Amino acid sequence: MKVNLFDFLMFVFTFFIAMGVFRSIRAKNKFAVGFGIISLAVFLFADGLIIYFATKGV
């Protein structure tokens, strides 16, 4: 299993996007919530791929 800096940064950015979505929900900013949810979905999918290929050993 080889984990590099990019993989770690993807998880950190996912965390920050999730925090931003929750803060946008509290601020009732609909555009920011929509944009954040789409971004969060893309980053969660990418994180899933990182975990899948890291554990598969490819």
C-alpha cells in the first residue's frame, strides 16, 4: 500500500468541504449548499476510489 501526499490532501480537502457545507446550511445560503454538496459528492467518490485501490494493492 503506497500512500502519497496527494491522497492525504484529498482527505483533508474533503473534511474542509464537509465543514463548509454544514456552515452554509446554518447560514441558509442555498447556492453555497448546492455547490458544496456537489463538490462533497465528487470528493467522497474520489476518496472511495483511493481507499479501494490502496487496499486492493494495485
